[in-house]
Amino acid sequence: MGACQFEAWVQGIDIKDAFDTEVQQARYECGSGGYTGTIAEKDHFTILTNEILSVSEAEALMRKHFSDDNSPVCDKWGPCGAIPYGKSNAGTIEKKLKFRVDGRPSPTDIMREVDKKFTSVVNTTTTTLKTKYKTVISTTEGDASVKYFVQSNGRAISGLYESQAGARAFMKSVLEEEARTGEPPKGVYNLGQEYRVVGRRVRGASDEGLVVGINEPIHTDVEVVVQIAKETKVPPTQEGWLFFGWASS
């Protein structure tokens, strides 16, 4: 089974009541049989800060923990994180950020770079993503041999056979099925199409090419527009808790 991220914004000051209520609601909506990918999979939490944060600050701290493989919330069997939050009417300012990273970055990689530069990030929009590639063409190792497969209308409809006889036998069975049922066999769109046994030179037991090519990403120049919450004091009255983490799915 896998795992996925979840987050839940729950109003209420008492953390145990807020947590229990949200877990019960998730189990009501998603079931209690496990692997829902929600807070329903959690039975305990860990408070990550005692400071009441604005919504944007809480989101920034959440992303920081999601990006940290050593964070306790990254264990799908562990606790979920809990952050106290209060509403802030601070507004936002806009900043542009340019940077270069190795390879081709994922959205998470981009957010890690943004979080290194800014705190209290409300939103990030990627405007430019320009990757430089290196073309690599190489010859595979091992002895080459001819494998055979059946083709119809330019599409392979069988696996690879060691001999023409094996491919011919498969083609015969397909033709017999078509004649018996009056329907095109699986992988074939229309009745009465021509079938062919085709040879292909490969290496190894599987369909491995003799020469393979790929464009490997060297680095990527990224430009993003970042919206940042203005520096203001968060109201002292707490509104609720942000629960988040990884859950089995």
C-alpha cells in the first residue's frame, strides 16, 4: 500500500477535541477500514510549535515539514503534525525569484528553493521553466537476436516469440477466433484486417533495443512569482488547529 499527504484545518481551541472530531468525521466520510489517505488513519498527534501562526505561516511550516524526510509527520504510521493558527489580515506582497537547479525539478523541489528564501509564503506561481538537456545515445550490451511478434494495422498484438513458428501459431489462433466469433480479437479494431509476423532484433530475453537514446536534464533555470504575507502581529486569539501529515492509502 502507498501513502499520501493530507491537511485539515479545524476550528477550536482544545486540541484533543479538535483532533477527535476531525478523525471521527473523516472515518464517517471515508470509512474506518484503513488506507483512506486521510487523518482517519491517525490516532495521535505532535504539536510542532506553541506559537499561534497566521494561516500563511502555518502553511509555510507545513510545507517545510513535508519537505523534510526526517520530520516525524513524514512517517505514515507516525503522528500527524499540529499547528495552532489564527486569522491574519496582513495582506500580501509580490516578489520574483530566479534560480538554477540540477536536473528537472518537481513542484516540491521548487517549493524547497522558495522556502529557503522566503517565509510566510501564501502562493507561488512558476512563470518560466527552461531545462538544458544532454543527448545520450548508447549501444546496449549483450548478444543480439531476432524475436518475432504478430502485428495488425501497424500495432503489435502479441508478445515476443523465439521462432517464427511460435508467432505463426499465435496468428492462426487469432484468425480462428475471429472466424468463430465474428468479432475482432482483443487489440484489433475491425474484422478482416491483415495479420503479419514481424521480426525484430533485440538484446537479452526481453524487448531491449540495440541502441537506446535519452535526453538527460543537466540543469533548469526557474523563475517564480511569490506572494508573501506582510509582517504584522498575528491576533492573540487562536482560531483552531492545522493537522497534517502522511497517511496510508
